[in-house]
Amino acid sequence: MELFRKKQRIYLDKIRRRKDEIRNYMISNRMPITDIVYRETTAYEKYEDAVKATDYKPIRVGDRWGGGINGWFKMRFVIPAAWKGKEVAAFINLGGEACAFIDGKPFQGVDNNHEELLLTRNAKGGEQFEIVLDAMSNPWYGPKVKDPVTLSRAELATRNPEVQEYWFNLETLHLLAECLPEDSPRRAKIVYTLNKSVDAFDYTNTDEVSLKRSAQRANAILKPLLNCPANASATNIAVHGHSHIDVAWLWPYAETKRKCSRTFSSVMRLMEQYPEYIFSQSQAQLYEFTKENYPALYEDIKQRVKEGRWDVTGSMWVEADCNLCSGESLVRQILVGKNFFKDEFGIETDVLWLPDVFGYAAALPQILKKAGVNYFSTIKINWSQFNRFPYSTFYWKGIDGTRILTHFPPTTDYNAYPEPRKLLHQVEMFAEKDRCDWSLLSYGWGDGGGGPDRRHLEFLKRMKNLEGLPRCKQMKVSEFFHKIDGCPDLPEWSGELYLELHRGTYTTQGRNKRYNRKAELLYRDAELLSSVAEPLGLAYPREELLREWKRILCNQFHDVIPGSSIRAVYEETDQMYPEILAVGEKIAGNALAKLADCIDTTGEGDALIVMNTLPWDRADVATVKLPDRGDYKVLSPYGNEAISQVVGDSLRFMAAAPSMGYAVYRLVKKTPGRFKSNLKVSKRGLENRFFKIALDAKGLITSIVEKSTGREVLLPGQKGNLLQLFEDKPNDFDAWDIDFFYEDKWEDITDLESIEIVEQGPVSAAVEMMRRFGKSTLKQKMIIYEDIPRIDFETWVDWHEDHKCLKVAFPVDVNASKARYEIQFGNVERPT
């Protein structure tokens, strides 16, 4: 038996070598394209402008170009008269990515996986072509982005369809044999037949006529193997073409717009060749990019949607991070995304497609169901560092008990290469194959776009019903979910879907995260105030709000807000957010002005309208900038003086306002009264009627006593507000990860440069500390209040450290193995 197995392995190696030879005969009559010119530019140009430029210069195959910049190429050629009646293709590799334009319209994407451009299936001979290529020298995972790349291929050739048909048959069966058990009768039969077939191919006479006869003869031997259907008990896989296009990551937003043109035009060409091809694409933002920049291509997409071959899926504006975004943002992602799909395509999406997001909040099931989204799919949870998630198809239960049917495609890949081993691995990893007949496989080049290529579709055509494999069917994502809806006895997962990986994304690029939260809060207030002011005569700024919300939502993409994109992306968002905030402040200001016009502000001095946009009564500190350096006091709505104190050029006072309401205070130019205060402050401690805080000589907290109970907050002998600097050198994914071993190496930041009393009045008291560590400086203000049971820490860091993580420790004296943590619209229990 072992001798038989060894012979089979040798035969398989022989077949692989013959297969490589036959591949060379898939095309004939290779002819170089020599009339090529190009130009380089650092700007992103539209086709109409680029083709009119006059600074093109010649370039030849083998020449280098680029270096992190854009290039426009023009290739001109004539199909020889002798090629009449033949299939003709161009083969182009620029070393980067490009969109090929023919007759002014995006024709196809060109990259390492899409070199072949089918120009005609039936040449007339003498046709003249000009291919214009909008290119970027950004090879995937190859040389550094700023290195020049090589124009390595530019040629025409005729296709030999019979040889191509034979080669894909040969390749499919060979790959199947390699992954079947060695003692499988099916494998033995395949190896025997493949060997007979490759021996029947004529490797000597390679003119086109001989190749055609040779391929037909060899192919006939394989046909019985290809006609053997899948076993009756074989499971089913719903397959759909897809291209995961990161809205920004290793490239800025402008490059993503071009990636859409490349990917989507490639889909169009393949749909012309493969009528069974179904392609799914999520993210409304990508569709809007295409509509604005490539309108003709967008109309082609709309036509394919009508035909049912282009699957509009996903429901969100972008595939957003689901941990860092607020509940309102998650609702907006779905609201704006679904509205776009309904308005543009007449489609109500019912699937949330988030293959690559780094964890999912337990509030999502309720949000989805309320938005008419009944199904959810991701792959990323299968990337967890320690534990394999136990289910593939299950019901996910959220914090309110809402359940949503969920499917994790069993592979860990949303950019699958659909060949036999991948399909068999899918079946192996499918956890519910005992009760559910269908699983989902997403195939096509992704992350940077690209989408499926011809090889994917050729394999799937042969594997749709083939003995030794599961059955495959091209299918929309929603159609797949409708098939599995109702599968019996599916398991249930309650709570959040936590990814045991990429923990650094909660802190990386902190300024970007802060901008997002400020925008979320501002636009919530701007909309609330505008809604209240509209019945009073304010024109509701709907278009402005929608436009800016789209920008906020775009920046919540799962590689932007987590901090895992390149520097250029954050340079762009650093420009976007001040613009977003300025518009939001203008909208809120206009609404406040309209409301103020309708409020009775008559009385002594200047009116101060304190607005509370929160849904509960609020008492807190308010601040107003003083008009001059004179004495001022604040009167409450009831006419009595409010507690106040001067802080810099402003007056801080205690204010109260009802839920979703306002209160009118008055700023009067009079000497303020003297207020009795419980506040005490020194360089060794702070105290009010709520807390007593003790500091040591280095400004560290040695004690916090909660006065109403007399309880000490800190563990005995421990110090609070202790800054700790950890070494942050993860094994992989530097921007994404903080590995568990970061806790092995750290230093306490205890050196105190200075401590000063900076506030001491009837409203608040504060000390300010300065510390230095490495090349960085930290300034921190600790603040307590007369009437607020809260301790504030305002911290500014001038950060100049590399591969370091700064944290602050408060070792509290609480014995609990679990705690409740806030999430969107609720809370979840987690281990402490």
C-alpha cells in the first residue's frame, strides 16, 4: 500500500509539471505593445484632464517609474489582420494598481491578479485601440510604497479557448486530488485519469490548430471525472464574489475612490463572461464615491443590480468600528446607509456585513432589529488569539434579549481563493453541519480591493457539483440567510462578541478618537437644538447635517477610528474634523440664537442662558468669559446670588438646569458676596464635604476617604494616580495590538518637577503638577468642587516616546471578580 501511495505522489508531481507546461500554451501570437507614453503626477486627476496633458514621455517594458506617486499611461496598438476571428487580450502589469480606460470609460482594473484584459472574442482585424491607465505605484506587500516600480508587461496575444478550458479542468482535478485522503478511491481514479490525460497532450506540435486538437483529445479523457456529482450527503456552500475595500488604511480616501473604479470595472467585465457570477458589495460610501467620480460605471452597477447579479449588502455607511462609536453613531451608520441604498437602488438591505471589524457591542442586536436588519455576518472573531469561537451559525442575543441570526463563515478569510482545499476546510470548520446544510464563502481579492479574478470563476464553474467536494452555488448574502433562517436547534450566544486581538485599537491615535467623540456630542446637540428651534421659525439645516454626518461616519471606518491607518490618513482627518466641528458649532449657534430670541431675558445686567441638552436634571459648573477685569457676580433665576469664583479671565459659577431645558442666570457688574466653603487645598491634600484626599511629597494619592461612609477607596499601602510607562512592543500589528506581556516591563513615573495650588475659591479648588519622563512632559490638574461629588483630572501630555504605553493606576479596595461596564445604550458584565 505504501508503494502505491508513493507512486501516486510521484504521478501528482509529474502532473503538476505537465500542467505548468500546458499553461504556457493558453495564449499564442504574443506581440509586444511598444507605443507607450506616460506622465507622473503627485495630484489626483480626473480622466478628462489627464488625457489632455502634454507632458507624456515614452516608456518601455522593463523601465521603472513612480515611487509613491500617480502615473498616467497611454498604450496604442492595432489588432493584426491575421487575428481575424480570434479572441484577443492585452496583458499589462505596471507594478502597481491601475484602472484601464477605453473610450473614456473605466474598462477594467489592472494589478498583479488582473493582468489580462479581454478586448474581443471575435476580432475583425485592424481594430485600433488606445488604453489609458490611471495608475498608482503601490504594490501590495511588495517593495516600500515610495520605491519605484517596474512596467513588467505590456503585450497582446490571442487566447486558445480549448487549451484554457483543458487547463482549468486539469488544475481543478489536480488540486482536488492533492487534498483528498491518500487511500481515497476518488483520489486514485483522479490521479490515474490525469496521468492518462497529460500523456495524451501533444507538447511538440504547438501551432494553434494542433493545440486545439491536442486539448480536445486530452480534455475528453477528463470529462467523466468532471461529470461525477457531489455525494448526496455533501453539504452546500453559498459563494459570492466580494472585494473588501478598506475606505482608508495604507492609502488615503482619494486612493480609495480610484480603487472603486478598478474593482468595480473588473466586476463588470467578468459578469460579461460569466452569467452565473454574483458579486456582493457593502458600504454606501463606496457607492457614493463611484457615483460622484465615475458616473458611467455607476450606471452600469445600477443595471447589474436590477438584473439581480450585483448584490447590494451591508446596511451601514461604512464598515464601522462597533466598540468606539457611540450608540447614536451606530444608528446613524445604519440609517444613512439603508436610506442611500433605498434611494439609489430601491433596496431594503436586511444584512449587516462586517467581516473585518474588531469586535461587536452587545447593543447591536437591538439596534439592528429596530432598523429592519435581521441578519449579521462577520469573520473577524475567528481571528481571536486564544479561544476559537464555538459556533458558526447561531443566534446572537443582545443586552435587551433581542436575538439576531448570525453566521461566521467557517474559514478565517473574507478574501478566499476558491479552490478545493479551501472548500474542504470550510466544511471541516463548520460547527453546525450536523443541523444546517448551508455555509457562506466570500471569495475575491480584498482589503485593497481588486475583487474576484477569472481563475476564481473558472474553478467555481467546475466545483459547483463535483464528487469529493461540497456543492457550491453563487448566491446573494441575503438569499443565503433566507435559506438558513429556520434551521433547527441553533445555539445562542449572549452578550458582546469580543475579539481577543487588536487591543491597542482602543488607544492608538488618541487625538483622532477625541475628535470623533467631540463631533458625536456636538452634532447630537446641534440636531436637538435645531429641532426645538424649527417651530420657532428656524429653517432646519437638513442638508448640512447629513453632509457632515456622512463625514463623521466615514471617519468611523474600522481602520480609521481605531488608529490602524497610515500617517497620511490622520493628516487628512486632522483637517476634516475642525471643519466638521466648525459647521456643527455654527448650526448649534444658530439654533441657540433663535431660542434666545424667544426667551425672556429682561432684567439686571447681562442674561446668561444655561442650556441643558441632556435628558436629566443637571447641576454642574458653568463658565462665562468676563468682559473686563472688574468685579462681577452671578444671580440665579430666583434672584439670589450663585456661588462663583474667577478663574483666569473667566467666571466659574454653580448652575442648574432641568432636563432638556434651560435656566436664565444674570451676570451683574457688582462685587460678589463672600461664600462659606468646605473646600480645603494644599500641596499635600484636597478636601470637600464629599472626599478627603491625601498626597505624598511626590504628588501621589496616598488616601481617598469617601466621607458619607468613611470608607477608604485605595488598597492599604497602595498609591493612586500613579502614572506607569510600559514597554509596548507587540509581536505583530504594531498599531493594532498590545500583547499581554506588555505588563512584564514598566516603570513608575514618580519624579515631581513642581506642584502648585492653582485654584482656591468657593466653587472649586485644584493643584497642578508637572512631571517629566524620557523626552516627554506631563501637566496634570486635580480638581474638586464645593457641591459636586466628583474628582476631575485634567491631563496634558507633550508626548515624544516610541513604543511606550502610558497608563495611570488607581488600585481600589473593591473585592469583585466582575463589574458592569458602560456600552452603547446600556452595560455589560465583564471580568475585572
